[in-house]
Amino acid sequence: MSEVAIKAEGLTKQYFIGSRQRQHDTVRDLLADVLATPFRRAANLLRGRATGAADLDRSIFALKDVSFEVARGEVLGIIGRNGAGKSTLLKILSRITEPTAGHAEIHGRIGSLLEVGTGFHPELTGRENIYLNGAILGMSRTDLDRQFDEIVGFAEVDEFIDTPVKHYSSGMYLRLAFAVAAHLEPETLLVDEVLAVGDVKFQRKCIGKMEDVANEGRTVLFVSHNLGSIRQLCDTCILLHGGRIRARGTPDEVIRRYVTAGAQSSNADVTPDRTSQRSGTGEGRIGRCSVLNAAGVNDSCLGIGEPFRLRLEISLSAGKDPIVAGFEVKQMDGLQVLNLRSDGQGISFELDGASERHVIEIEVPGLPLYPGTYAIEPWFAFKNGRRIDHLHEALTVSFEPRGHFESERMIQSGRGVVLVDCQWQLEKTETT
């Protein structure tokens, strides 16, 4: 049996955008459309609808020349920003879509969970869908009978197992879909960012099951924005950016490169089109935010306990009431660690011009946090409590052991949140 579970060579996926695809009822319609295309393009050019023929057939590459191997029994994490090509890669490996160029070799049965209920037939019951998915994977009726109770118990859908899945809630759909994908014993399991849909209890349950799958020697490809889960589960990690592999190595190495690049790009102007990462009344705006190290330089990697400054450029469109400012610090899994605010120290600010831009600098003596990557979310509000603007996950900063905390044997990532510098001593007592 091959020691390589997946081998991808030059995988490329190109999508054409900007032109509607026409449906043809007959071959005659198809031929007529082909013959008319040059004249239609010329007419569009004359009307100013395009500047050139290339604009009429614009294309993007979701993947570009992606090559890698995954060993049997390896747990590979795939990370990257939205649009990096992660889901496209898994769809190609799952044979849902074909690559434009390149090929992939997959050895053994493959199970995939790319979105809630992938592969389920809505008119069939939960029981029927379990047996249908098992048959597709090539499992025998005996094997399915053996796994059935465990699948239903994991999914917690005992009462509804004979109900058509079209009547399931999204949570029930998700639980059953994951249970089927994880329990039907595929040699390779592909999991996209679906765990974020469930509640915290179910997410932990899924992580535990994926650890069991990995410990059984099966291969797992895991796409996630939850960097903590990537660290916990994966042996190796790939960073995708712009459809290309930018890094491969241990999870810590690749995550460090990912967050460093993200922090460097985020320590710049926060553009108005990032509305999906804002909340507040909209009566003002944070125009730019950055983290400055002790030397006054933008920095996305700080030492544990090292002082830094958070610089916010803000503007207020209306109102003359005093404002307060602050920032939240969160782990990459969303757990809030700190919420530091000026009014907690009795400090508020009077703006001398509603339409002018102001700068607030927050001097932070240092955060005693365990090594790792954290999100910083700045905000400001009226003193009466009405939050004006809040930038969610605006900056990512990693804290590293340096100086006094430099020994890796002293502290390790993921072993806690707050790091307290205690005094330790040993006293000898007389025995009686």
C-alpha cells in the first residue's frame, strides 16, 4: 500500500467572470451563439461597454500551480484568508469540481465534509442517508450496522433519525453530517470550515473525534480559521495566499508567517469598505490603527511583557459629548482575554472639532500573556456608553518569549492565558 495518501501536482483552477453563461436548447442554438459572439463583442466595444476583448472574458485563478504530498496518517492543516483557494482545493480533491490544469492522486476511500449536509438527500430520512453515504463509500451493510448506533449517538438525533433531513434544523444537519463523515471509516477525511457553525460543546466534541481519527492512522486535511485548532490537531500546515502555496512547515512556523503578514497589512489604513468588520452607531470612525513597539516602529511581533503603544486615528461626524476609548484582546479562537478602557481609569476625551481627525495613543506597559497570536480590537464610544465604532479583528499580534521568558522549557504555547512572574523560594525545615 502506498505511503502517500494524496499527491497533487500543478493543480490550477481558473474561473471566468463578467459574462453570463448562456443555456442552449439545441445544437442549432449553440452554433448560432458561437457565430454571433465576434459581432456581439464588436458591438459592445463600439458602445463603450468594454475597453478591449480581454475585458469581455476576464478570469481569476482560484488556484495556481499547487503541488504537495500528504503522507498516510498525516494531519495537514490548510490556512489562509478568505478567497485564498482553500475550499476550491478541497472541492477538487473531493472530485466535486475538476481542475483546469494539473492532477491529484488519491489513494483509498475519501470522506468529505465541505458544507452542512454535503451529500445528503433532503427527502430521505437520517437513517437512509447514513446507509446511502456508507454505500457510496463502499462500506458493507454489516459495517454500517456496526457503526450506526455510534453515529446516531454522536449526532444526538435519536428521536429524529427516521425523519426526512429536510425537516432538520441546521444544527441537527451539521451534527449528523459530521458524524457520518467521521465514523464511516474513510482512509482520508477532508473537513472544511464547518465546525464554526456548531455550538462550543459540539465543536469540542468534533475536535475530539478528529483527534481519534488521526490517532487511528487515517489521513486528515483540515481547513480552518481557528488557529488554535490547527495547532492542536495538525502535524504540518500549508499557507495558501492568492491561490498559491506560500509556506509549508510545522503549524507554529506557518501560523507565525500567516499572522505576521496579516498584522503587517492590517497595521495600515482601515479602509471604509471593511464594513463587515465594524460595529457601532457610525457617528464616527477609526481611520487608522497600528501597534508601535518601544522604538516607535510598527510591529506585529512583541516580547511577552514588552511595552508598546496602540495608536488610533479617529474622527467624529456628530455630537460634542465626551468620548472614551479602549481595546479588546482576544485569542484567535475568539476567547476574550482583556478589555482595557480609558473610563476604567477615569479618563475621557473632549474633542475640539467634530469634523477633524484626532489621534489617541494608548501606552501599554506590557501584557503578561502566554506565547501565541492574539487579535486586538480597538473601539471608542460616547461617555454615556453608546459605542461609536468597533473594529473587529483589526490587528493581529504575536507575543514571543524574550529575555526573562526566553526559555521554551519555561513556558509553552497553549498552556494558559495569563503569565504571572512569581517569586519562588525553598525553605528547609527541621524534622521532629
